[in-house]
Amino acid sequence: MIEITQQPFGTLKDGRAATLFVMKARGGMRVAVTDYGASIVQLHVPDRKGVVKDVTAGYDDVRGYEEGRSYFGCTVGRYGNRIADGRLPVNGEVYQLPRNDGEQHLHGGVLGFGRFLWDAEVIEDGVCFTRVSPHGEDGYPGTLTARVWMTLNAVGELSLRYEAVTDAWTHVNLTNHAYFNLAGHEAGPVLDHRICISAQRFIPVNESLIPTGELASVEDTALDFRDLHAIGERINSTEPQMVLGRGYDHCYVIDGRPGVLRLAASVVHPSSGRMMEVLTTEPGMQFYSGNFLDGTQIGKGGARHVHRSGFCLETQHFPDSPNQPAFPSTLLGPQDRYESETIYRFTVIP
């Protein structure tokens, strides 16, 4: 049985109040989420000795999220990751989206789903967040109704289940942008974490971090995580893809059949014994090693988020899919229903 409580989480600049929802499971795991951005705020997980640490980056109140710029823990939409030149083709018509990452469109645009107060409903074992994105918001066609169910269970699994419907053809690619550090969110660089990714292939990018259209083998590259490797082991490789990403900032093609829940990645922090597994129905997962964190953002409890002090595992469709006909489609029609699920499972190793 999961205990759920709620408490004030501060006020936005326009005076509206945000709420923090806290889910508690037996064994010490505790998850806090907020209606601002449908965001994961806290993720308290025990280590092999039973010591509980908060392992996700975030802020102490909603004002931090309103003013922040790194998408800490938020639900990203309408389209997670990059779209080249902000060019969105829909059934022969091209819509121009805002270019908020150089000449590219990133994470839904200037606003994106992470900068809105969602409707929230407490449900059994969690919270359901809902928002209606009107036609034309950040340039996207169609009125889109999106829901995210965030639930916790007794065995240490945080489930994120997404659903969306639209009244006109549009593109949808939802994900969550949590930054993880299994040593504790305030513990500094994550280079000692060991990660295994269930992927034979990855998506190479150009100098603008836009896919080239190729699905390349990870073999004999620094991006090969089919076996456990420390994040820092090859992060400073001079391979062209690593230089372009300033480290890891690449989408992996997850093995197995899209639409089926399957293991995408496992991460181990050796000294604490904390282990996180990521399961998803999505075809891809962006592995980002916090390369653009620079120490200027102050998080919970005054923690300074320095270079590479958190990693992201963003389950999703591939970047720039609207402009890449060979990639799995992200197009959603009025008769369709977008559905996706991701589970973060936490355990300890001896």
C-alpha cells in the first residue's frame, strides 16, 4: 500500500499555487512530484546499508522550476528532443516551430510542457496529471490532451504512463527529463556510475546534434554499453560523435520490439550498491551525461549542479522523426491514441 500526501510547493510569479504530492512505499522509498510541469522533484532510495538518499536533481520550490533552464524532472512535450530548423511537416503542410536551441527546435519550444501548471488528481498509488495544449501552442497544430500517470509500487518501481489524443493531425513525442545521481543529487560528477544499455545501434548526429538519418552500430565505439562500463571511462574520447556531443548526448535504438515493455538500461553505483533499471515501450532512449551543466544552477538544499553531476535516460521516439521518413513515425491523428510507458526500477546489489 502506498501512502500519498500533498503539501504546498510555493507560488508562481502570477500568484498561482503549486502542489507537491509525496508517495511513500515500505522500505524507505519516497517519491515527490509536482503539478508544475508534471515534474519529478524527489526520489529517495535506500542503499545496501539502508541509508536513504534523494537521487534526482531538482529545486526546493516551484519558483526554481519556473526560473530554471535544465528541464529538471519535467514532462517534456509536445516533442522531446530536437527537430531540425523547427520544421514540422504534417500531411503535406509544413509548420514552423520556434527555434530555441540555436537554429533547432528543442523539447517542445520556448514554453514546452514543463512550464505549465497541470491539472492533478490523486489516484490509487499515485497521481494523474492532465493538460490541454491548444492548437498553435509553440507552433504545433491541433488541440492535444495529454495525461501522465505517475505511480509507485511496493517493490521500488516508479511507473510513468503517458497518453495523448488530438483533434487534428500533429506530432507527439513525450518523455521525462529527470537527472539521476545514485550517490545523491548533491554528490557531484556521475563518472563512476556503471551503465549497460540494451542497444546494438545508436543515431549519429551532425554538428547541430541533428540526426544524420543513419542507424549506426555501437561496436568498436565509445558508445558501446552492451556490457557495463563506467560513464567516465570513455567520455572524453576523441571519436567524432563524442566530440560533437561534448560527451554522451545520443539516442540509442533499444533492442526488441517497440510497444512492448522491455529493459532499456541498467545503472549501478558501486560504492552505495544502488541500482536503477529502465524499462520502456519506446523505440529509443536518449543518454545524456549532463555535459551542459556548469555549476550555475543551485538546486535542493543549496546543491550546485556542476559539470556532469547528473545523467538522463530519456525514453522516446527518435529525434527529428518528422523530417526522417525512415524513423518510426510520431504522427498522431484524430482517431489515434498515443500511449507509452516507462518504469524506473530501484534495487540494491550486494
